[in-house]
Amino acid sequence: MAALAYRLWELKAEAGDPSFAEMSTRMGAAASKSSLAAAARGQVLPTWETTWEFVRVLAVDRLRQDAEEARREWRAHWERAASAAARSETTDETRAGPAEARTGHIETGVRMAEHPERRTLARRPAMIAAAATAAAAAGAALFTWLAPLSGKDEPTAPDTPVRAASPYDDSAFEQDVTHPDGTMVKTGTEFTKIWRIRNTGTIPWRGRYLTRLNDTPCRAPKRVEIRPVQPGEPVDIAVRVRASDSPGRCKIYWKMTDEAGTQLLSAKKPIFLDVVVG
């Protein structure tokens, strides 16, 4: 994992050392800045999807490396790291071994059953816990018996009003209504991409937009307005796109923003258009 993280840092430096925030917004990585940063720390193994988005925006989009070659090379790096992580976990489990191995009874050949005093010591915490439980039960019974004799009823806690859950903002991608990923479109033609998303939070959507995050040879508006959407309601969002004049791949990322351009639902990945122009 450390070797994989080191390679990611080298790639980031070679690509001009953009910030993780820039990679996840302006450069269009379909992963959050925290996920990208965690991948480069080398403490845990990132998912292949996060690793590829890290590599794609730097090696392919910025350094113009061949996408398939880059994918094969970095998939091999990631699989080696995954294999090493799996071996490490297996070694840790083997080293820990069963309980008898950890206490050394297997090495000495001495079992706890052969030492009655050890059994007594081993049972002592359980005996103490049982005694404490019995004492508590007896005390509770005695209090119940004496309470009426004192002339005072046991005070009751006042009713606590139930507090409403805090409002929250959330969304769920449902489907590509038109032009699913990999659709072929002719050079220079115009088409309409439509996504369907649902308001899965408790806050109505008003004054919201889909804002484009990156530039490609295909042309599309900087942002499109989203009609008002109530909680639980789906909405179809349409964007008019003009295909590039030369063949190639066209992938445009979009994020929900307010009217001022502030990104909303930061934990959500961008939605995107991904077509092949030919």
C-alpha cells in the first residue's frame, strides 16, 4: 500500500501537483477529495474505482497518456497492493493463533485443568460479577418493600418531549434516461442528455442547478436549472450537448450547486455524460 501511495504522489507531482479539491471538482474526478487524499496516504488500500479516478484525471486527462495503457499499468500496481494487504492480514491471524497458543499452554504441554488453583483464579472475575448482580437485585427488592412504609412515593421522571429529526439534504441517482454511458454519437451533431435523480432528503430543492465541472471537445452550457423538487420526488434534468467535430471520447462531469455556484451534497459523486463521438 505504501508503494502504491508513493506512485500516486509521484504521478501527482508530475501532473503539476494539483490539490485534491481541484482534482475532485475542476478536473472532474468521480471521487471526493477526502477519498483521493486517503489513497495517497497509504494507510489503507483505496478501492480500484478511487485509484483509477486519481490516475485518470492526472495521467490521462492532464498528461495525455493512453487510457488503456494507463489502466493496465495501474491496475497491476493496485492488484499487487491488494495481494500484499491480504497476505498481511492472513499472517496476522496466523500469528495470533488460538487462545491456547497465546497463553503458552501448547508449548509447555500443561493444561489449565491440571491446576485447580488456576481454575479458581480464572473463575474469580465471573464469581465477583455474579455476586455483584445478586447484591444489586437484593437491594432493589428491599427498596421496593420499604418504599410504601416511608409514606413517600418514588418520584417519576418528567415526560421528555420527542424532538423531531434534523432536516437533511440528500439525493439518489436513478437512471440515464437518454444516452447511457458508451453511446455512439456522430461528429458535430446535437443531442439531449437526460438524467433522473430523486430528492431523498427532507429539504425541498429550490434555486438549484447542475454545474459543469470540466471542459471537453463536446460543448455544453456551463449550468442548467433544476426545477423545484419536493422531498421524495424524482426529477428529470436535461442538457443540450453538441458533439465534437472530430472523433473521440466525450466525458463531462456535473455537480449540483446553488445559484451562487456553491457546490451542494459534497459527499455525492458528480453525475456525468460519457459518449463516444465517431
